Amino acid sequence: MINDLAKTLTAAARGDFPPADGTVSVLPPASERDWGVISFSGCAVVFADVAAAWVHARIAPGDLSGPLSPSFLGALAARTGREIENIDLLMVAGALPGPPSIALRETRDPAHPRIARALRHRDGVRAWTADEEGSAVVVGRGVAGRWEVAFEVAEAARGR
């Protein structure tokens, strides 16, 4: 049974994933801002201020797609008074050695859409732009206080 979201994500970054046993674990929210569902291969974690019995009453045992289904996410949003933003991909990896291969300029421009979004969902946000077209790299502390990175490659810069 998964009992700590930060520890579970750290273990996954090392390649130590939770058992693919079809379980759905329910944890308290990682922070007031971060409530949601993380699905691994064969199991899921709901981290929100809801009772495990409430979650399990809405997801059939062994239903691997149930935790991310529109019906469950809609019910979770209604129950918690939250809005569904999107289903996103959370990947984990270690840092690569050395400096980046492209020139980056740090920016604090909150008008850039990727930076504005990061400021709503992360703490300790720092951002860099890579070209005049608006490509950006953003880092900050996200779900369970883990470092997250987001990037956007401007359409004019794609393929280069």
C-alpha cells in the first residue's frame, strides 16, 4: 500500500515502482494546491481530502482505467469543489551532466503563457527563454514538493 506520495514518486524516479496489483490508494492531499490522481502501470494514487471508502465506491476493483475516467474525475471535482484542468504526463528522471547545449536567458516575464501557468501550479518558479520566438524552460516545485520542469518550443523554432 502506498502511504506517502513524495516517497512513492522518489522511488519511481529510481525505477522502484509500486506493485502493479490493481490497487487504488487514497492519501491526504500533498498540499492545499495539489490534489489529484497519479496513475502508475497497474495501480493509482488519489491524493485529495476524500475518504478511501468514497473513492472505492466509485471505482470497481481491478478497473485500471477507473481513476482517470471522466466519470470519476468529475465526481472527485464535484466532491472537492475543484476544477478539472487536464490529464498530464508526469515523468521522472535525474539531471543530465553539464550545461545545456543552447543559450538560455533567465526571465521573470509572467506574461509568457508557460510561465504564467507554472506560477499557478508550482512554488519557487524560475524560467529561461531560448530564442526570440518565445521558447521557454520553466522549473519549480510541484506535486509533493518535487522539482518539475516544463518547456515550450515556439512554433517558429520547431524542427531546428
